[in-house]
Amino acid sequence: MIHYTDHFLDLYVRNSPALTSLRADIDEHLADCFYCRERARDLFGFYRKTEASENIPVVQSNLYATTTIES
């Protein structure tokens, strides 16, 4: 499986207009890929903590709603 780079996931988490046409594909990938989903969760959490103090826009996400058990 190919993984997204942290930079790409950062753009996704910050709801960059550059990724508007790719959001559905990224959402699908995150639903299937534990590694990328965890990296996106880390970035999402980082921005949620700093959003109030730095006014960084963060997309409302369902990253925490997905439950997957890897065996």
C-alpha cells in the first residue's frame, strides 16, 4: 500500500483548497490505511491544540470515528 506524506496529510487536515478534488479519495484511503489514518490523527490533534492560539484552520473530521483492529 502506498502511504501519503506528512506534508500531504497536513494539507488534508488543514482543509487546503489544493486538495478539494481529492478529498473523497483521501477519505477512502484513510478508512483503509491504519498508518496514514494515525498520522492524520496526530496532525489533527496537534492543530486542535494550537488552533485557538494561532488561528490555524482545521477541517472538522471523522478521523476519530473509524475503528479498525489490525491483526
